[in-house]
Amino acid sequence: MSATARSEVRVALDVYPTPAWCVHRLLEQVELPGGHWCEPCAGDGAILSAVRDVRGDVTWSAVEIRPECRAALEARGAATQVADALSCPWRLGPGPLVIVLTNPPYSLAEAFLAKALREARTVAFLLRLDFLGSERRARLLRATPPDVYVLPNRPSFVAGKTDNCEYAWLVWGQPRDRAHGRIAVLPPTERAIRRLRQPITEMSHVV
Ligand SMILES: C[S@@+](CC[C@H](N)C(=O)[O-])C[C@H]1O[C@@H](n2cnc3c(N)ncnc32)[C@H](O)[C@@H]1O
């Protein structure tokens, strides 16, 4: 595949691996139970890897639509399925899914969220803050308001560049039908940490 064609696939599928520090800030702030977690659009497993940095009590089901990601996900010990996550089961290991934790393709975020809320008691999505300000999503967000953990630094998803958007972790726990969620600003992350890249071997098939 040419570099241009790979770029088109990347853009079409919204291939933007999550920097580890974004996950670390969430896990420092929010107590999440150990057990079997799901990453339903797992890419190379950047989130799995970041969780493993700080947690030893998590096993994974991972779904990803790009077949070239299978080896990296299996190498991280995840029960892995290469499929369209919107039309396949998410629980691939034993026991119930405790948490769905992901950075979804933004264009499909609502569909992923609707399924995630059915699959697990706790759901944490990394999303642009403007996901919250939408007439189309108002009914869902009013009926099941998330807790909002704002990242005070913009993540760089591609080669040191940011996309001029603010991001937050939106977390849905129990009960879902409460009046409102909480909002907190996560601690800042040092620039030197934010500039750390994943090892090049893990990124080799990403343009
Ligand atoms: C924004 S990237 C994030 C990757 C990973 N969740 C992370 O945080 O590093 C979105 C990922 O969703 C995958 N994807 C897009 N559509 C999908 C679908 N229908 N089913 C499963 N994976 C999908 C893409 O291939 C890409 O790896």
C-alpha cells in the first residue's frame, strides 16, 4: 500500500493512538475496579499498554477492525478479535466485562458509546470536549450524564501535532439515570512526558 493510500485508510478509520500520559492521568484520579476490561477499537493497544504501566489486575478483550493490529494486541495478552466492533461481541474472555475503556473513532463515537453502555457497568471514553455540546446528543447526555475529567494539556495524536481541540475523559458509572455528573480538571502533564513517543516498532504500520 502506498503512503498516500495508508494515509487515506488512517483518516477513514480515525487511527490516532492515545498517548500513555492521558491514560495515566485518568487512572490516578479515578478508582476503577480490576478485572476483565474491554478496548473495542484497540488499534495497536496503546491504551492496554498504558494501563499495564500502572495496573497489574486487568485482563483484556480487544476488538479492532484493522487486521494488522492483531499481533500487537495478542502480544499484550489480550483476547483479540479482528472485526467491526459495532457488529460483534465485545466480551472475548471469561467473566463479565467490568469496564469499557477507549478512545473511539470520533465519527462513530455515539454508536460505540451506545453499545458500551450496554456492555459494561463502567465506561470511560476519551473524547473532544465539544462532544458534550450537541443538540443531537442532548437526549442521551441528559438521560445518562457522565463524569467529566478534563485534560488540561492537549494530546498530540500525530507526530507532535495537536488538533486544536480540548479533550476529556467522559466516565459513566452507576447509576446511569442520575441528575448530573461531576466535573474535575486532571493535573497537568510535563511537556517532556508529553513528548515521549511510543517505540517506533509499535507504530510501524501507522503512517
Ligand atoms: C482514534 S483510534 C484509537 C485507537 C485506540 N483506541 C487508542 O486509543 O490508541 C480509533 C481506532 O478505531 C479503529 N476502528 C475504526 N472503526 C472501527 C470499527 N468499526 N470497529 C473496530 N475498530 C474500529 C481504528 O482502526 C483505530 O485503530
